[in-house]
Amino acid sequence: EPNSYVVVATRSAARVHRLAGKTAVHEALEPLVKGIRGGAHVRTEARTVGQILLNRIPEIAARKRVIVSADGDLHQLPFEVLVTESGKPLLDSHVVSYVPSASVLVFLRNRQAQNAPLRPALAVSASETTSIASPSSTGAPSPFGAISRGVYDLEATQLPALPSANDEARSVSAALGTTSTVLL
């Protein structure tokens, strides 16, 4: 407040254009979005919002493609319904594309940097460590006892040990390097 801004960028230039404040934009936007969601005829509301957001941006009349990076409440708005100074919906004269806003890009980049994994893999094996044979083939009981497993915990079943699980866990660790952890 008291103003909002739009960055108008073309291949050859970029500039900042002043718009009405956030409150005025929101007050005009709310009935338009509600009308669209409700399936109502919204030509009047689309003209009002079009005047607030698109008027006095001559680049729109000179181009056939508009790429929108909407921020805040504007992300709910299908810009193609906005009525331009020509009296037609933007979709009648332009190809409208969307990209995430810069604030979303900053959020995603910071989130990825903060949540970067410390290890590319954690391999866990519950097979016998003294023998590669399964208990069923040797007749010896598993040192872990019977392992009860189920699919989505709907039906418990008894599954035999996996004799190569330890070797597979070690292979994953070797392939991914020293930052992997193996639990046997």
C-alpha cells in the first residue's frame, strides 16, 4: 500500500509500472474470482480488473503473447478472462502463459538448500550376518526370530529371510560413496 507494481518485460526492455494498491486490487478481484468459480457471467468484473491490471500497459497491445507471474491473490485469477482496452477478453487476442512468481522461486530455492540430504542412501538389512543361507534352507532359526510383515498392515504373513540382503546393502553403499550408511 498505497501502490502495487507490475514488472513489464519484453525482449528489448523492462520497466516497473505502478498499479492500484493491494486493497483496491483485492476488492476488484474477489467478485471476479467468486463469479468464475460459481459459473456466473463475469464480463463487468473482468472489465474492472482488466482496467486495474492491464490498462496503460502499451506492450500488451503490441505483443501477442503474455507471460504472467502472478503473486499473492492474483495467482487465483485466470488472466485470459480479463477484458482489455479493446473491449475483448485477453484470450481473444493473446496467448497467455503462466510461470511461478519470484517469491515462490525464492521459497523453493531456499527450501531445497535447507533440506539437502546428508546421505544419498540409507541401506538397512535384517538378514542373518553369520550365514548367507536362509533359515528355511538350513533348518536353523533366525537370530531375529520370525519377522512378521504385512502389506499395508492388512494381513500379516511370515516371510523367509532374504539371504542376499546384506550384500545388496553393501553394494548400494559402495555405488553411492562414503556418505552412505549401511545398517546390518
